[in-house]
Amino acid sequence: MGIQSLLQFLKPLLIDKHISEYSGQRIAIDSYCWLHKAVYSCGRDLIQGKNTKRHIDYCVKKALELRKIGVEPVMVFDGAPMPCKADTNHDRRQTRQEAMDKAVALDEAGNIREAEKFYSKAVSVTPDMANELIEELKSYGIECITAPYEADAQLAYLYKIGYVSAVISEDSDLLVFGCEKVLYKFDTAGGGSLKEMDLRNLHKLTQYNMKNWNHEQFMMMCILAGCDYLKSFKNVGIKTAYKIISQTIELDRIAAKLKIEPSIREDYQKQFLKAVYAFKFHRVYDPFQRKMVMLNEMDVERIMREIGDLDFLGRDLEPELARMVAESEVHPLTKNPFRAGLKRKYEDNFPMSYKKFKPNQPSNVYQQIRAVKNFNESEYHADSQDSEIPTPNYQTQIRPIQLKPLMRKPPIVLKMKKKSWDIEAEINEIRNALTKNDDEEENNEEKQDTQESQSAISTVLLPFATNREECNQSQIDRIESQEFLGSKKQLILQNKCILGVKTKSANN
């Protein structure tokens, strides 16, 4: 991320400050820097699809701490990837995939602690994850802006137009985009300490003579040292790049000093120019005009003459669509509305390995990773004539499980309705039921039981049937507590404790 060793090169310009010195001002936040740091503590949970908000809570807490100090944060998020950054994004996906493979192997071996380190490296911060944070921040009234492309350019533009007083980040690319005041190493745990970088003090570097340098020279030095848009040549770091740019800014002479072969020299010069223009003319969102603009005024004819097209800068967006992206109403890549109620916000844009962790898929999640084959991920191109940027196409051999809707059986509720019947006739039927199936071998015992039953029924039921007032209160309570509901057999079984009868007929 950023220009390697650039901050070390500019270290004498870093000044110790405290965030309270910016009280009463607005500061833009490179939100993805916070998210990348936050997911390190819960990488394993995120990849395996577990419900966690630790990464969200971390960022919200830092934003609220700024407010307590009197600083109003403006949270800025990355949008769609730049077409000219495709190679860098591909390399990062491969790095995450390698970390994922190591994490799985360590996890299967039982080395959980070591596996968690690689899980954290394998996590990708995605627009869906960012949207979850945005929704939380908006509930606190914190302003959020999603850039059409790179957040670094958007942050630099907000500073340039005076929308914010400074930018909090850990990315040195901001300096190349022209953001003059960047706050590094912001530490809430340390009481709000930070390192302030003011690029306007570039001439104060004593070790390097940069008094007469302009921003374009500084930009070319950083590109030559290696950036996201163009890799550096072997053994060319920031110090070597400084020496070359100090002598010349002409591309032919730069190529000669790098000893680039003539066969690839023309292509290198073209790629170098693309990197320069990507930093100078990045597409950003203007919150005042509420539309997409260029970071700096662009000479279109010159670029068309030197490059041939503007596709490497990404496509332009209509004002309304640019506004919807900036205000997180639509996905910055697909331009479709975010899916409401999505539990796993990072799902769609993760690399294919951990895209397959689904709660409704069978058992061993590690076996699922090994089963994914024939992966083919399309790059994002800006030359599409469609209204939407194409999304990655995942082709796997895992067939999704089609789950039937969960049909829960309703709880059994016994709705007992009181019946009105001839109680004397019912008593007679009960008497008959008690005496109908007498067994010959137990004839005497059954007769005795029947007599007891008839006696109990007569004692308890008949008074209640003829005249309720003649029953004593205990009889009424015993009868009403059971209500004599249901069939004859149920009546016998339910009331045998009242009747004091346990007969073979009743048990049947």
C-alpha cells in the first residue's frame, strides 16, 4: 500500500502533534485503513461467516472519540477499482489466497493461534462490509462519502477544495495525489497523538535538495520508485528515483538511465504516462456540485494524443448515479442497491475460497475450500458500454444446497369445548362401559371394581346433574377442575382420581 519507503524518506518532515489541535475542524478519514486494522482481530470469524461486529465497533469508537475532542470526522471509503490498477489487485488477491491456504492448513493441524494470523491476512475489506459500517456511522450523524474510485484521490480533493482541514491515513499515496497535510500514526490509545506531514515543507529536507521541486517532479519520483499503477524496476527504490528525477524528467532520458531495452521502452513510457495521469486526473466526487469531476483540470487532447483513450481512468458517471454512489445508496461496483438485511456483508466480493463458507452448507468448511476448482475471475474494465460495471464471475464445482422453506409444526393446543349433554344418559353409558368386557377369570374382581365405580359416579355425578346446589363445594371443585370433557374413555381415565376407580375397562 502506497509508495515503499516514502515516509521514511520524508521522516524529517513528520512533526509530533495532538489531535486536540484540530478541535473545531473537520478531518477526513481514510476509512479502509481503519477497517483493515480492525479485521485483523476477527479475521477467522469473518471468513467463516460468524456473526461479529468487532471490526465495525472498532471504527465507530474511533470516530466517536474524535467527536469528543471536538473534531468532526468525514469518513471516506473506496469505490470501484481503477482499471489501470488491475495487476496490483490481482497480486493482492493471490497474496490473500496464499494466506488463506496457510490458515486452513494450520487450522486443520490444530494450530489455531498461528492460523488466526493468516486468516487476518486473508480477509478482504469489501464494499458490503464498508456499507455495514456506513449504516452504523450514519446512525450517529457522521458524514460518509464513497469515492467513485480510489479513496486516496477523494481525500486529496476534499482537502484541496477546503472541505476538510487535514486527512487521517496510513497511506503515502495521499501525498502523491497532492494532499499537503496528512496525519499519520493517529493513536486513540495514546491519548490522541499523531504525526503531521505537511508537504509544503518539502524544501526543508536537508539531506536532499528539493527546494526548487514542483509537485510533478515529486510525483514522478514516487512513480519511478514503484506504485500501485506501475511496478518499479529491480534495484530502483526511492533514493535512486530521487537521483534520476533530480537530473531529468524526460521519459526518454529516464528510460536510458534505467537501461530499458528498446523493445519494451515505448510500452514502459506509455505505462509511466498512464500512472502520471492516474494521479493527476483521477475521477472524484464533488460534494458541493454533487457530481463527478477530475482531481485537476485535464487537457483531454493531449492525453488522447499520448495515450489514445481515457479508459484507464475509469468511466464517467451521470451526476445522479455519482451522487447515489457517494451517499452509499448503491454498490460502487455493480451500481445496484445494497441488499437489505444481509448478514454476511462481505460475501459477494471475497476471493472464491472464503466465498464458499455458507452456514447452510454441510459440515467441514475446509473441505469446501479444497473442492473449489476452475476458478475464473473477470477483471473490472471501464470500456464496457453497459450501464453497470461487470462483477466477478465465480465458476465452481460446488452445487448450492436448495433448502426447502422451514415449516414448523404449530404447537398442539387442545381446544376443549364444553358439551351440553344428558348427564344421566351419559352416566348410564359409563356404567355399561365399565361392565361390558368383564373377564371371566377376574369376574369377582371386576364386579367389585364396577360396584366401586358405580358408587363413586352416583356419589359425585348424580347430585351435580340433578341439583348443583345439593353438591358440597369440594364435589363441585373436583368436577369443575376436570370439566368432564372428551370421550367416555377419556372421561373415565381423566376422572379416575376423582371417582377412585381403577378398572381394566377404563385402562383399555
